[in-house]
Amino acid sequence: MSAPKKGDLSSSEKELFEVITAGNVQEASRLLGCKDVRVNCLDEYGMTPLMHAAYKGKADMCKLLLQHGADVNCNEHEHGYTALMFAGLSGKTDITWMMLDAGAETDVVNSVGRTAAQMAAFVGQHDCVTVINNFFSRARLDYYTKPQGLEKEPKLPPKLAGPLHKVIMSTNLNPVKMVMLVNENPLLAEVEALGKCRRVMELICEKCIKQQDMNEVLAMKMHYISCLLGKCASFLKDREDKLEGLIKSLLKGRDSDGFPVFQEKFIRECIRKFPYCDATLLQQLVRSIAPVEIGNDPTALSVLTQAVTGQVGFMDAEFCTSCGEKGAEKRCSICKMVIYCDQACQKMHWFTHKKVCKKLQEQREQQEAESARLRMQQSNGKDKQGVTQSDTITAYYTDAFL
Ligand SMILES: [Zn+2]
Ligand SMILES: [Zn+2]
């Protein structure tokens, strides 16, 4: 069959576009089996069935089309939109992920020079931006699991690729969470393995900087992970309490207000040690962090997270005080000022939180008393005003009657 031309559709292909809009996966599956249906046919605007399905936010349909060989990087759309751009516009993180996993290029720009991540950001789909900016395919990592050139052994033992990829894909950059990810895998939580993984992270970081379309964001993330793995290795080597000790150090708050100073200093140091001094992202991070006194906002973690994942507004969701995961709901029952994923996260934090819990409780009670007093004052004021007003009215009538 010849290469699809815009708007050149068989009747079954026209039907396919209709059933995609309607979301009828079964019917789409039947049509894709027809001889006169090309999975990468183009409608009059140059949109493929996959672009339609992505834009409409229909995950099952996207999956079906990809299974039938849909080209995720087709670029015939009249304004240069790709399936990944449509996925980002739809706001569906699962579809965005699916496109990336199918090999979607992230650097392609549309006719006005915007990438998929920039377009998603432009329409406020920040979760999709996060997914795109942090994507690093397993295939790109697996490259290091095969010996290259004269190497007798690969740089990365294949058994480490899975657990390392999990760390790389984490959109939560909280070092506690990342150490937890290392700690949960015995293959990875081992000095020699960590050394190898570190080396690969540094190589990828270098590649990200030196490749033609430089990706400073991914380079910074790889460097950050490398620093973290290095820290894990040194705790495994030197400390009896191993990675639990590292987690404790990262969580330990200072006496005055519970602020985790070690964590803040560690992240600042990671950023400072980024090996490519000319990188714009590095300069931007340093400018944001350097003037901030330790303990004040913004924290190095929040600046780094925003730069790397595009996540803004740490405020509109609840984040675990220990590990930084989104969607934490369990409040400390005493002070009610900190929030955790579960009891495990609370337990991990208690050794340091207990020193400030009482203080936080008092602060909260003071605040509550203060706002109750204000509310009372306001409502008293209203009453008084009400009384005065009715008095005035009474007087007026009295005058009038007199
Ligand atoms: Zn947690
Ligand atoms: Zn508490």
C-alpha cells in the first residue's frame, strides 16, 4: 500500500476515525483487521488515528492502535503536532506515558517551535509535563547492559537495570524516597553495584550535555541520582546502621524548628557539584538557592524539583513529611501539623519529630485561639453595629411620632 496522503481515506478508514471519536474499541479492532484500513492513515488535517485517540484521552484506543503498529512519531499534522503533543494537551498522564514508552521523541517542535512539554505547560497540564521531562526509556538504559566496543563486560550488569530504572523514573526527588527505593532492592543496595550505577549516571549526564539537542534537565537529574547513590555507598561502607542511618540523617531536624539541615545541605552540595559550570539550569538553580538562608523557603529540594520535574505549587496537594510522596493523608494526631503516607513514614520521622511535636501543638493551639478570638471580636462588632443601627431606627421613628 502506498504512503498515506492527507485526506485520502477509504470508507473503512473514515469509519475508523468515527469509532475512535465514539470510543468504540471493539469496532476499531474489527476495522483495523480490514484490508483497506491503514493504521497510519491521515485525515484532511494530517492527523492519524493515534493522534485522535490521544487527543480524546482514550487510553484503550491508543493501546490498540499501538499494538497495530501505529507510528508514534508521525509528523504530518498541518501544525506539526505529534501524538505526544496531543497526549499532553489531553492532560492524561497514562496516555502521555504510553506514547513515550512507545518511543515518542520529546524534542520535536510544532510549527511555532514548541515541544510537547512546553505545549502541555502552556495549557496547564503540569502532570503531563512532569511525565515528559522525567522520561528516560528503559531501552536507553539497557544500552549500558551490553558490552560496547572492546569491553569484555558491560558497564551495567543487566540485573541492575530494572532497579536503577525505577530510581531514575521517580518523579519524587525527595532524597529520603530515593534512598528508600535503593534500600528496597538488595541487588542495588550494595557498594560495588552502586559504584557501577553511579558511573552510568555520570555517562548519561555527560551525553545529555554534549548531545546536539542538550537536555540539561535530564543531565541534572542524572547527576543528582549519581550523588545520591554515592552517598548511599559511603553509608553502606562506613556506617553500622547502613541506609537506615542515611535516612535518619536526612530526616533529622534541628532543635529550634525541626528543619532538616543535613538534607538541605546535601541537596545544595549536589547542585554545586554539577560538573558543567556553563549550564544555564545550574546558574538558575544557584541564583535561586544561594541567597536563601538555611531553614527558609524555598528549600533546595523545592527549587530542584520545580526545575527538573516542572512541578509547581507544592501547596495544592499534601506531601508526606518524611518521603515527599504526593497524596499523604495521615496527620500526626498530637500536633496535627505534619502529614504522612502511612504509619511506616510516621515511625521513621518520630525520632526527630517528637522534639518539636509539642511545640508545634502549642503553636497551632495559639493560632486557633487567636483566630477564635478574632472571629468572636468580629461577630461582637457586628452585633454592636446591629444594635446601634436598630437604636437609630427606633429613635428616628420616635422623633417622627413626636
Ligand atoms: Zn511517606
Ligand atoms: Zn506531631
